[in-house]
Amino acid sequence: MLFNSFTFLLFQPIVFLIYWFIFKRSLKLQNAFLLLASYVFYGWWDWRFLGLIIASSALDYWCGLKMGESVITNDQGVKQSDGELVASSDTRHLTSSNLSDSGLSSPVLRAISGRNKYLTISLIFNLGMLAFFKYFNFFIESAADLISTIGFQPHLSTLNIILPVGISFYTFQTLSYSIVVYRGNLKPTKDPIAFFTFVAFFPQLVAGPIERASNLFPQFFKKREFEYQQGSDGMKLILWGLFKKMVIADNCALVVNPIFDNKLLHRK
């Protein structure tokens, strides 16, 4: 769903009215409705790719919970309070390669090793998924070009991969949560609706910016009241953005796109 489409022109006011005036008394219902709206927004392009964003969200939600499970006392370098794991400045730099030489007790070593393991799982899954969809064919074609320079003609097959819209944005946004939980700067949540909404939040899902979890995520737990001035300012920003996109950028594209499509003709 494009922001400058007729579909979004209908979608946005409906979401706005339901969110602010029907579910205004319940924060949980507001978050649940935002999640539903965000999935409708994203799935409007191709509902099959909803599985990727749900899988990424589920994995990082689970990894966050696992990183917050250790129960260690303060004098051991790591502390736990209501599910919050916080490492001291002396232990945050430790990795699996130097844990054995750190001099810490066994419970602390297990806690740090566990945090490292679950952060690694999150990184491998999310960055692996991003690399596959965004760069698989690029690496195959680059490898074929490299091999051909030494006289071989490789027959490497590429895949007809469709790049999911916004995959870079939500991948790095959900990773930011795992990283701040790993570092002890954010308490891992036990509210899956709030977390999934944070990852799929439609106003910045497909165009950014990528928000730090420590900045955006806590806002899903704060009661929100509609303020006319903020609504007015937001509408002005939306209209100004649409003007720049539809009047300025789209008309510039009429001149620029033919040049990019025929680069060889315009090299001089």
C-alpha cells in the first residue's frame, strides 16, 4: 500500500478514527488494533510476506525473553530484577572466546554465555534472511563474473527472488531490540502484542526511519491522549510530504528516469 494511493487515503482516516475514538480507553486494544492495521497495510502488497515479519518478530521476542531469564546477584557482575538482565561495565565486553579467563563464577558465566548465544541466534536469522532476499543473486552473479575472468564459464543458477518491501527497515528495527536487551539497556517485554506492533508499526514500516528500540518501544506502554495541536501538526507534515512526493519528486522523475535507463547514451 503506497502512502500516495487512493487506498491509503481511505485506510488512514479509518485507522485514525477507530484508534483514537473507539479504543481510546484501552491501551492494549489500541496496540492490538495498531498491529492488525499494520499487518493489513503490509499484507496489502503481498500477504505471503507477512510470514517473514511475523517470524522475525517472534524470534526476537523469544530471544529477548531468554536473555532476560538469568538470576544473578549484583556482586557477580550481572543483576536480575523482574526479568531485567543488566551486565556491569566489566562484563559487557566478554565473549565466548574469553569467558573462561574472566575469573567470574559459574552462574555469571552461564548468564553471559546465554546472552551471547541468543544474540547470535537473532543476528544469524535476521541478517541471513536479509542477505538471502537482498543479496543472494548479487553474490551468485559476482562469483560467476570472478570465475569467468580466469577462463572458466560457470553455470551458476540464480533465483527469481522478490525483495520484500521494507525488509531492511523491520530487520534492523527488531535487531535493535535484541541488542539493547543484550546490553542491559532495556527490560525484555512479556507483552507480545506491544512488541509485534513495535516491529510492524506501519507509519515507518516501509519507508523508515529505523527507530532505536530504546526510543520507540517504551511508547507502546504509555497511555496516549489525543491532542488537537499534535493532530493538526501531523496533518500538515503529511500534506507537505505528499506535495514533495507527488508534485516535486514525481515530476523530476520524468526527466531523471530516462537518463538512468539509458546511462550509456548520457555518459558524455
